[in-house]
Amino acid sequence: MIKLILKILITVAILFVIARNIDLATVLGVVRNMQPEYLLLALVMQLLSAALASYRWYLIMRRLKFGLGPVFYLKSYLKGSFFNQALPGGIGGDAYRVLECSKLGNGKKAAFYGVLLDRLLGLIGLLLLNLLANIANPDLLPAAIFHILNTIALGGIAAVVVFAMLGKINRFAEYKFTRHLHEISADMRRVYHDPKAIGLHSVISVLIHFVSMLAVYFIGSGVGLNYDLLTYLVLVPPVMLLTIAPISLAGWGVREGGMIGLFLLVGADKTLVLSMSVLYGLVLLAASIPGLYLFLMSRQKSETK
């Protein structure tokens, strides 16, 4: 409960500061005039991103000897997305996925490791996409920010590679504090056992975030932020990275502040940027509705047994 209250306070505080510096009436006008086809395209892209992410998760769990096919993982992923977006502060989407997978017979710990690996690879995909975009457009941002973003991306990728090597050091398995790290690392090397598996998962991970960035791009184009796609690929991933930190409700406030801060560096109108960010947040909520339906259906089935 304390964590939830803190998240609410942080979210409200950030949004309050933003509201004091932007004409909200203008923002509402931009939102009302948004052409629905742009929102529909964004929603389709966000759902496609979720479907791709669920397939990557399926590949991971299959390698870890979990049963059932892609449909189970798609449904579970969508239900988890609902918990993340619509019910922040309660049971998290990742926790829900762990609980569902633990019922397949491999236990909660093995399920947790699988979900954690899925999260780690998702992070790598986001960092890699941003790194490639920065390299392709090195003059978009100030040099200091350009180097900071690239350092974060390279450092994150290197950290995961080093972590994967821990599973080879058997001594880590001897101590309680490092045993879990050793086990997760061993599972990671089991999943990414050859270059083909590494390449496939990396491509899927980058594609997941690229499709999600397309959703933001369509919304941005709809509100009048007429920048090319490469600009969005440079500016949006760092914001998504910020929203991973569980300090606000489903990323609200943090996302809006990050979007405004980075897009101002390229001369964007902060009113249009806020409008885009709010609409993207609403698209995320809309994309979580199938998860709500699937969750209610699963509850109904369990109650009738």
C-alpha cells in the first residue's frame, strides 16, 4: 500500500509540474482533433508488438522445458499487460505470468527465471534499437547526450553478456547469495545455446520495439509532430527505458516528462508532444483490454469447474 501511495504521489507531482507549464486546453483541443485512423494504426501496432513479445517468451519457455504452445503464452502475456496498464500497484503483469506458468508443473522458481529472461532480452532489444538509430543519425542530439545514450546502451548489452557467462563459473553455485544468479545465467545460456538462437531472439526483440515505436510515430504524425521515423527511434526508446523504473503509475508522468524533455531538443512544440504522450498512454490502455477479457474468461472457467 505504501508503494502504491508513493507511486500516486510521484505521478501526480510530475503531471502537476507539466500542467503548470503547458496550456491544457490546447492539449485537449489537439486530442479531440486527432484523426481516428492514426489511433487505430497505433493500436494495431501495439497489439502486434505484444503478439511478437509473447512469441519470444514462448521460445524461451519452450527451451526451458515448459509445455503448451504459443497461444497459451499470447493469452498470458495479454493478461499480464492488463495488470501492468490498468491495475498498477497491485499484482504486476510479470507476477501474474509467473503464477500462470508455475501451474505447468515446473515450479514458481523456474517460471520466474523464464519471465526474467524475457524481460532481460526485451531490455537488450530496446537498447540495441536505440544504439542503431543513434549511429544512423549521430547529429540529431547534442554530442553529450548522444554519447551518454550510447554508453548506456553498450553498457547494458555488455552487462547482460557478462551475466550470461556467470553460469560457467561453478563456484557461484556454492553460495546462497550467488546461487540464483548462477541458475538464471545457466538458463540464459541454455536458451541462447548457439548463434542462430541468439540471432533469432535478438531480431525478434528489436522488431518488438520497432513496431511499438511505429505506434508512437503514427500518433505523433497525427498530432502534427512531422518528424521522420528515425527521429522517433532516437528519442522515444530512452523514454521507454525510463518508464521501466517502477516509480509511477504505469509510467504516467515519467513518460510525459521524458517525451517533452527529449523532443524539445529537436525544437518540437511541447503541447504537441504532451498530446502525443497522453494519446499513446491511452492506446496502451486500449491494447490491454483483450487481456481483461481473457482474464475474466479464465476466472469464469475456473469457477465453473
